[in-house]
Amino acid sequence: MSADRPEPVRRLPRAQRREQILVAATEAFARSGYAATGLDDIASEACVTRVILYRHFDSKTDLYQAVLDRMCARLDAHVDEPVGGFSDASVDGLLAAAIESPAGFRLLFQHALREPEFKERIEKFRADITAAAFLQIAAVVPDKALARWAAQLAPVVAIEAIIAWLDAGQPEPSRAAARVRQAVMGVIGAAVASEVDCSLPAPARTEDHP
Amino acid sequence: MSADRPEPVRRLPRAQRREQILVAATEAFARSGYAATGLDDIASEACVTRVILYRHFDSKTDLYQAVLDRMCARLDAHVDEPVGGFSDASVDGLLAAAIESPAGFRLLFQHALREPEFKERIEKFRADITAAAFLQIAAVVPDKALARWAAQLAPVVAIEAIIAWLDAGQPEPSRAAARVRQAVMGVIGAAVASEVDCSLPAPARTEDHP
DNA sequence: CCAGTTGTGTACTTGAAAGTCAACATAAGG
DNA sequence: CCTTATGTTGACTTTCAAGTACACAACTGG
């Protein structure tokens, strides 16, 4: 029979294969981070064997760096602010990057940022945003330590808001950016308020509205 | 001479040594998570050798579980709400736990929550809070998906606010809880607002106050 | 003061994951 | 059609961290 060949074994041009591996690696790393992800996990995610990875990347570290660089480049492309401000455009850019590659977004901000070996790559990014946020917040918050707190929290909230938005199924995409900004504003508001003693809404009863 | 003995080699009663190891392990794990932390890192952090760890714990996994359990127990002790609501008391409890053990707090919510192997232990905790938050938010936010977004984000913001507060040097401890609540309220407000198009404060110039 | 119990350290074994090698398969060019 | 360059693979070696065995040291009770 002519069906002797078990699998046609699809072959791809080099650049395309490399891209496929990067995508697969992003997915795999995004699940558990660098250390907990084996090269076999990545290989099976990309539907190739482990050796292929070495044909395109020198080592596991090299591959991870490539994944990170690729995602950082995307971020830079979307949110390229010359003076590095934390403004409306920043949120729009972050959101666009997150839509383009949710796994990459999670990888960067949930895993890579906590891995001492690699954090400095993203730390630069975060530090810039935090510094910019501090300047803006310090203008309205006299207390230095308080301003630092808010400045550190604001970018985190923006990022977590975007991740939560992804998890919630990306509801009303057109207004997402505005809501993220609103959430950040709320956080800044908490720092501005000088004499606050607010309470959260009363714990809702299950039968609260008949 | 009587000073022949190089080091007196201080020995501790079992319970005390175990506690010391747990503290050290919490610190070490909090730096890089489970997979990226070697037993040698923990041992040197505790100023003992790796073998001692096995005298107190069966395996690396067992040790990690013990660390997590210890921290979860602390959380439960501080924020024991029978019906599991996300209220003022919850924030107070979280804050108290974070003060008691910053490293443990970070470990739980920055690392363990992202480790598939162990996340379920904390996931129960987080899911309860998120569910409670959803009930409260759903009462004021008609859109289901939007409410889910806010419900998922609110606890995260509370936690991140506390972590940022730790990083900022724990400014004004007496008002910290109120500010955290305020930040959470701000986030909920972002979900409530039906027609939002707010902007962040204008990017501050570097030479804004001479 | 001596013996038993328990905590501690040095040196070793083991297993899993990273990294390597030589052969096969497939498409393009002479 | 045959050669060649490159994508692909199964099987192998190496390396490092988890886990183990045995010898030593210190406190406790007789």
C-alpha cells in the first residue's frame, strides 16, 4: 500500500519553526515559570522533540531569554514613551500587548518578575513606570513614604487589572482601558485621602434584592 | 588549653530547631519559590547542614507543605470569618498576618499561588474571598462578566496593596488598613461607574517644585 | 562519673533533567 | 535522477540537586 509512511512529518522553514517554538515556550513557561518547566514540556507543547530546541537555541536559559526579549520588544513597541511617563497611553499599550499575547503578559509580570536570575530585564521596565508614577503622585501626596507606596502599587494594579480582565473573559473590550485607568485612579485616591476611615460595602446577604 | 573546642556547636531542643528551620525556609522560599530554591539555600539560611532538614522533615515537598500550612494557619487565625465574607475584618486580618510574617505572606500570594502543585491549598482561601466579593459587587454591578472581573481583582489589589506597603517601609501603620480598604473601594468604583472616560493625572515635569 | 538518647556533620548514592551525537528524511538545485 | 543542505529523531552522556548511611558530639538520667 502507498500509506506505508506513518506520518508525513511536516517541515517548516527555519524562521517559522523558531517562531512556533517561541510561542509554545511562552505558553509552557507561563504555566509554572522557568525552573519548574522542563524542556520536554516545551517540546511537546510545540509538537517537536527536545533536540529541535537546541537546533534553534543554545540552552534553556537562551530560549527563556529569547522568549522574554520577544515579549519585552512587543511591550516596547506598544508603549514606547520617550520620557517614560505613566499615562493613558501606557495603559492602552499594556492592554494591547496583553491582548496580543496573554501568556506572554502573564509570564513577564507573574513569573519573570519574581525570578532573581531574570528579573532585571523587566525590572527596568517596571522601575521606569514606578518612577514616573512617583513623580505624578508626589505632586498630590505630600508624605514621601506614602507616595512611594502608591507609586509602587499603581503599576501593579494596572497589570493585575489587565490580568483579571483576561481571566474574566475580556468583557467589553472597548471600555477596558478606561476601567483600568479608573481602578488606578481609585488607588491613587486612596493615597490622597488624608483622613480616611471608609468601610467596604456591607457583606451582601444571599437574598439581598427580592 | 581549654579553648581547644573550635565551636561549642549550639544545640537546640527539637521543637525550637524545627521552628527555626521553618522560619529560614519561609525566607528562602519567598525569594524564588519552590522549584528554584535548593535545600542547601534553606540549610545555610538556617545555619545548619542539609541533613538536619531531613531529621525534621521527610522531603523537600514535606518541608514546603509545612511552611505553607504554618502560614495558612496564621492566616486562618487572623481572618477567621465563619461565613467567609470580604469585609473590613478581612483586610485587618490579612494585614496582621503580613506584619507577623512578611516573607510568608509574599511566599503564599506571590509564589505558591502560581505553583500548580501547591496552589490548591491557597486557592481555597482565595476562592472564598473572591466568591464573597462577587456577591457584594454583583449587588451594585449588573453586568455579570464585569462583576466577575472586579470580584477577582479586589482581593488581588488588597494583597498587592499590603505587599507594596511592606516594601514601602510600612508607613503610618495605624491607617494602613483604612488605605487598603480605600484602594479596594476605588477598584470596585471603577467597575460601578457606567460611563467612564477618565484620564490619569497629567505627567508631572521633573522640575515641578524647586 | 558513666551510659543511653538524640542532634549534628562529612561523605556517599541516586535519579531526573540538561545537553550531545550520529543517523535518517525531505525538499531544492545541478 | 542524483547530490546537497537542512529539518528531524532515538539513543546516549553529563551534571547537579535530592535523598541516605554512618560516625561523632552533646545533653539527660542513673
